[in-house]
Amino acid sequence: MTSDREKAKRRIRELVDLISYHDTKYYVEDNPEISDYEYDLLVKELSELEESHPDLVLPDSPTQRVSGKPLEEFPQVEHMVSMLSLDNSYSAEELREFDTRVRKWLGGGRPEYVVELKIDGLGIALMYESGSLTRGATRGDGRVGEDVTSNIKTIRSIPLRLKPEGGLRTVEVRGEVYMPTEGLRKLNREREEAGEPPFANPRNAAAGSIRQLDPKIAASRPLEAFFYTLSYSKDPMPVTHGDSLERMRKAGLRTSPHTRRFDSIEKVLEHIGSWEAKREELGYEIDGMVIKVDSLAQQARLGSTAKNPRWAVAYKYPPKQMTTRLLDIQVQVGRTGTLTPVAVLEPVQVGGVTVSHATLHNEDEIKRKGVKIGDHVLIERAGEVIPQVVKPIVEKRTGKEREFRMPQTCPVCGSKAVREEGEAARRCVNASCPAQVKERLIHFCSRDAMDIEGVGPALIDQLVDKGLVSDASDLYRLRKDDLLSLEGIAEKSSQNILGAIAASTDRDFDRVVFALGIRHVGKATATALAEEMGDMDKLSSARIEELAGIEGIGQIVGSAIRDFMDDPRNRALLDKLRRAGLKMEGVRRATGPLSGKTFLFTGEMGSMPRSEAEAAVQALGGRVSATVTKATDYVVVGKDPGSKLEKARASNKKILDEDEFLRIVGKK
């Protein structure tokens, strides 16, 4: 008679294989066969069986994607086969020369070529042993890379176990980890809300995410991967590169659907030309095409130099880069006092957009790049995100260029600019600095904060310059005559502005917390604080340890909150905002069938606005969260969900589609 343990062991194996199958259908093939709810039931059953039988947990179980403990450093590992870099070509003539060399070295004949998209990300090498993922490493110097297995496992499009259909067991495969452009935009918005510097391009974002010592951070990032080479196999290799890709695909490894085979270099060139405009439609960055000899026997005959294979070449599209002159470096002051150097450029067209300013990040970055005022510089608009200065063109220097020195005082108010130990940025210490005041007011009035329509940067400039407003509370004391004294403000617009300011007093407590502009406190953190603390009195008196204990906050954010609350000027501001009528406590939750349950929404609801859906949850006693935490019970997914869905899946949260949610709240 079969024991319960044996039944559990068999069922765990069945569930792991079944969930892996559905992961492939969802993340690799974009062709799901079951609903999120059915998928969640499978994961829940597996989790419960593993909890009852922890010794039966399989290494390729989806519950093992995110390890719990951050690493102290990444170990060094040697690749099975060296990861050589590719020779680059930039013209049709150079590709024809490549073809001529290949045919000459092969002794004549016309080799077939496979042409692949050149993904702009981070190169990786994965080792599978007996079909199970055992190691993931970065390229490093080509021979030795960093072991980033714990972070690689968090990427849902990478299988933890290969499907047997591909016939691949003990193999090393090469691929590229990348971040989709929309994922980068969302991530950068979240970073800016939290007072963190945005990533300049998808490549940097992917590399920075994979090299996080804490795998939970990597798991929260919208990373994906494509695979393009079978570099080693313990079993006999396929005959062609195209066959290798097909076997990798059958094994569950995500390969590009845009790979093509051609029998002449002229057809290759035609294909490359057709993609130059189409690449903008991909949703991820490519910087060219890779052309490979298809026959693996011919690849072996062609061999490699010390650095590059002779059987492959990269064709690089004209990059989204241009050279222009750096006319000046100006220093901008943000709402938290951060001094940021900004390059003032001779205007130039880059990727169809006129660029006249670019970020230089901080003084260390300027020193590292060796940029001087007056330099000709290479600027890049990669990923259509943030223009940045890549490097100076030192060959064009005339000797008239000037070193830039970061000011020791604020360029706006003249107060001391301090650089604290361990930080890259300098900060103005004067909280009353007009530049900081303006930036804080812009943040306070922004859509995700108090959402005061009509009060934008231009109006705020006038209000501060004329001395009508020195902090957010002054907005609530403005009169019609004050506004009519400003340029461009007439009777009707003054009434609209005053009405919008008055209406903002009805914003919820979490938005008030976010509007304060506390360093490191983004929208999601503000919501967590509002839910955990309940009111401003408790928040303003909370100890660092108490704050740091809230899910997703930690010591650094806790210290920043405590510093803000300890400043007498901020305490005075809170008192004035309270008197102005802003909500200083959360809405007391109703009791009902959803009491004790926390919902998170991601994506656009079709049947009702999200605010109405959240209100339905709260009316039944439930809570609404803006971020995935341990306390999250349900994640409601609408159209075009964001990265929260990935985090929810990684955390094994229950996923509801809109119909399932409507049934729960009695709307269907």
C-alpha cells in the first residue's frame, strides 16, 4: 500500500512539472492555458505539500525561485567555454568583407547564415546538469564571471528545469538578460518617487538588477531573457546553429522569434535593412544584428582569434548617440536639497528628438568620465529614457576646456552644501532654500500627491518669487487678490485654482504622507506608513526601529522619516496643514466579510475606476495596499498590469482576474 509520504512525493513532482509547463506557456510562449486563479491553486497546493514535507522540496520547485538570504559577495566561476566578444561592423561593405573572409577560410562555397537580433542587455551563461539549473554567471572577462544564480532564478522566463523534448541534459547555454523599455519606465518612476536616481538605459538597469546581492530586489525588477547559443553539451551537439536554437526552444528556453536563416550575404543585408525602423516596435532595446555561420562544423573549422570568433560578426545600427559641445554645467537643486550637475549642450538631434540638456548624475561621475566644460562629448539617448553624457572626445580638445568643480555652497541660496559619508550627492542644508521650496511644492501639488490641478511649476515660480508662498500650508491661505496679482491669472482661472486647492483637503491620509516629500518615501511607502501607523501623531512619534519593522521600509527609510519628523520646521508645517483641514488620519476601516484581508490592484479595471474598486473592498472591511507585502492576500489584475504582478507571482500571492474580484465584492 502506498504511504502518504510516497503520495506526497509523487504529487510534488507532478505539481512542479505542471507549474513549470504553465510558466513556459505564460512567460515564454505568451499563450496561457489556464486562468491565474487555477495557476494559484496549483502553487498553493504545492506550497502546502512542501510545508508538510520540507525534506521533499525539489531544487526546481517554483517556490525556490527567490532565496531568503542576501549574499555578502558574488563568487567567481569559470565558464565551460570562454565567452568571446564579437567583432563589430557598421556598413554593408564591412559585412561583405566578413562574408569574403569566411568563404576564403572555408575554401570556397556559400555558407548559410543565421541572423539574430542583438539584444541590448547583460550576457549570461547558464549551466544545466541532468536538466536542472545549477549555475548562472555573468560574462565577466570572458573566461571568469560572477556566480549570480540566486538572481537568475528569480526571472520567470528562465526554466529551473529543462523540458525533456529538447534532448538537452548537461549543457551550458548563453543568453541575454534585459529589461523591457516599459518596465524600465515604470521602475524609474518608482525610483524617482523614492528619491533614488533613475537608470539611464535598459542595459544598465538589467546589469544593476542582476548584480544585486539581495535576490528579493532582483525578483522585484521586470527582467526577461532570451537565449541564443548552446555553448557546451555533454551529449553530441546538433549539426547546425539553427538546430541548436530549435532544441533550446523545445527544452523551454526562450529564443527570439525573429531569428532567420539566409543563403547569401545580400539577403542578410536586405533583412538587416528592414529591421532598422522596425526595432522601435519591439518593446525592448536592440543595437544591431548578429550574423553567424549556421553549420557548427564550419564554425569549428573557422575557429577564433584570442578575442573573437571568426564565424560570427555583429552589425551595429547607427546608435542613438551624437557628438556635440558641452557649453556649460549647471547645478540644479531638488526638493530634498540634492545638487545635481546638468550638462548644457549645443542642441543636437538624437533619435528624432532635439537634446539640449543631459544628466551628469554627480561629481564623482564627472571625475570618472573626465568631462570638462567646452569639451566635445558623446551623448546617448538609449532606450528613449534619459539623455546622458557618455564620454568626452579628448582628441578634439584645444586646451581652452575648463575643469568643473562642484560648488561647496548651494547655487540658489548660498547655504552650505554637505556631502555625507557614503553618499555620492551633495545636499543644500537650508530647508528654506527657494529651489527646494519650489520643488517640494511641485511635488506636493502633483497628481499622485494632493493632485491640485492648475498649480504647476510656472505658477509656483511666481508664488514663491513674490513671497506669497514659502511652504505647502501657504497654499491654503491664498486669496483671489493674491492670484490676480500674478501674470497670466484672470478671474476665472483664479476661482478654478482656489477651488482645486480647497478640494485637495479631501485627499486621503496616505496621499498627505506622500505629499510631504520625505526623502526615500515614495507612493507605495507612504501607503504602507499610512496603513501601519493610522494617523500622523503616531507616525511623527514612531521610533526608527518601529518604522524599520514595517514591510518594505527598513533602517535607511526609517532614519529618513525620523529625521524629517525631528525637524522643528517640519513639525510646524504639519501643524499648519492640520489647521488647513488636511486629513491627518486614515479612514477607520469598516468591519465585514473582508476584514483582515488586504487587496492590491495592478492594471486598468474595465468595469469600474480603480478608486471605486478600492472603495468596495474597504466597505466590506478589507484593506488596500499599493505594494506587494507579506500582508497582501489578493492581487487583482486588470488590463496591462505592471511589475507588481511579477512580484506577486514570485511571492505566491493569490491572483484574481476582474470577474473573480467582482464576485468576491458582490458586484457580479
